[in-house]
Amino acid sequence: MFIPRRKIRSAAAAATMAAALIGLGAGAAGAAGWPPLQEGGHLYAGSNGTGTVTVVDLDDLGTCHTPSKASLSVQIVSGSSSVVVYSGADCTGASWASGSLAQYNLPWAALSYRVVPA
């Protein structure tokens, strides 16, 4: 029986996507210490999503915030906003941008942040 190439390509693409999603789920589950993904933005005082949590208002675009504790990790789940963290207070020093879907340990302690469009 002859199967059109288009159907084979579609099936292969579907299988690849399913494997990627399964791999992402397994990777998130194996990331020790990270809380489950949740809508919104969260900065954590500890690595791997531990410690004091700063909830980020993702609708407050452009305003510089200096939380009471430095952040060592970030979790962002948003389709429209990302967070830029800074090594210094008042959004000064080195900067790092999260993207709109992120779960990372930061490259250094972040002392301030601002929300920007993704």
C-alpha cells in the first residue's frame, strides 16, 4: 500500500513534537527544588526556585523595582512580558533578560528588575 509523503511527514512531525513535549515535562519534573510552573512572574532569593519569593507584576511595564532581597533564580510564564534583572540597585549594572517562558538560575545576584514586553 502506498502512503503519500505528506502523511509521512505529518506523522513524523507529530511524533517529534510529542517526544519534545514529553522530554520537556520529564526535564521539569527532574529539576530538583523548582516549584511547578505557574502563570506570572516570580523571583526567588535562592537557587532553583527556593527561598523568599518576589511576585512580579507583569503588567507594570518599565518601572524599576528593587526588592528587599537579591534574586538568584527566576520563573516567568507569560505570553507577552519578560523580566530584565540587573546586578545593581535602581536598574544599574549588568543586565539579563528572561524571555516570556523561563525557569533559570541567574548568572549573578540580581538586585533590581523591570518588566518589558516580550
